[in-house]
Amino acid sequence: MPPSSFNLDQLIDVSGVTWVDVGLALGIVALGLVVARVTRRVILKRLPTVSTVPDHIALLLARTASYGIVFIAVVYALSLVGIDMGPVFILILLFLVIAFFSLKPLLENFAAGIILQTRSPFEIGDEILSGEWSGRLVDINARATVIVTPDGKHVRLPNTTVLSGTLVNLTREGARRSEVVVGVPYGSDLASARTVIEEAVSQVDGVLPDPPVHAGLLEFDDSAITFEIRFWHTPYELERFRVRDGVIEAVDVALKANGIVVPFPQQDVWLKPEPTKPERDL
């Protein structure tokens, strides 16, 4: 049949459609929405308890299943009201081709989100570092990886940026090391100072016993010999801040109690007088 003879009746034939069919179609769509929601909840609740599937993978499966159920319900409902699904599928295919080129960045983020969720470089609740942003992971959706920074900022990172850039999981190993530098005066008993520092830091709340605290000599500074104190703690950023605060206070108190004063930067200036010039005879 020539294209000029095509009309809408070829696509939609409502001659045999009754109000019962319309009502049934609407009911199927409504039922599909309900089933999709229930299926999503069941997957999210049951799947993590019966297998080792991570929560974010369960979320991806739940979303995919719910979208699929709604799509099937809509297709079946359209067929009930006299719509020929053959041309509709062709239109959907054309739409997808156009959408692929016009929505390429969105589709790239969607694909990157699937890769991130299947590879599992992190889980919901982990603290991650991506580019200049770090924070607690709260969601991975079709477009973005969502984190909350330690200062309360809600940041949406494009999935493609997270996937292609450097990604650091700060919490996966369960512990994290921090360093504090402190100086002691020249002439101090370095072995005694090291013992005082390590014992003080080991008693700070939040410092892990294994690996043990280590105070290593770092360098000869302008006014002191410096130690770098290395200690381990739980990996979360707020906990790191709290433990560092306790470590610095404990080291200061312990050194003072043992007669070791933390020096402050200073310089000695030597003034050399100019030699007197002999007087000339007039």
C-alpha cells in the first residue's frame, strides 16, 4: 500500500472496543503499577537476606523488575483498546535511536551506573573519595552517584566521572591510618620521648591497638627534632577528626608531664659590629 494511503485507522482500530475494554485496560495498568511496587519492595527486603547480593545490586534488580512489569502492563492495555503493537514497537525503536543520540550523556551515565553497581567498588554507607569530593555514599541512580560530605553537603557526581576518574574507598578496609607531627627540643632523650609519645597515643579513645602506634623520627627541623606519629582508627572522616584531636591533646599533656617542652619556631640573630675605621690626619 502506498505511503500516501496510510491513515490512523491502520494503527488504531477502535471499532470493536467497548467501555469494558477501556476499563479493563486502565485496570491492567493500575494493577501493573501495584504489582511493580510490591515486587520492588519484596526484592529489596528478601533478596539481601537469602543471598550475598549487595544492597545496591538488589536495588538495581528491583528497579529493573518494576520498570519491566509496568511496560508489559502498558503494552497489554494498549492492545486491548485496539492499538496495533507492531507499528508501535517500530515507533518505540525509532524513538530509542533518536533518544540514543540526543540523550547520549544521560545514557552514558546510566551505563556507568550499571557498571559501578555490578563491579561493586563500594556499597551504600561507604565513605568514598572521587576527584575533589569525599563523603558517605547514599545512592547510585541512573544518572549520578550521590554522597553526603562530612560538612553536610549533598553532592551528585555523574556516574561517568566516578567510573573514569580515580576512586578511593576510604572505609572498605575497616581501618584507616592518620599521622601527627610533633617536635622535641635538641638534646632531648629521643628514646624516652618516643616511649612517652607511643604510650600516650595508645591510650587515646578510638586509637586501634593493631597495628600498634609508631612514633618515627622524621627530620631535623629548624628548632626541633620531629617525630611522625602513625596510628590507626575506624575509617570514617568524623571519627578521624575526633581521634586526631584526642591524640594531639594526649601527646601535649604527656610531654609536659615528663618535662619535655614542645619547642616553637625561633631564630637566633647574631649582630656583628662593624670594625672602627682609623681617623685620618687632617
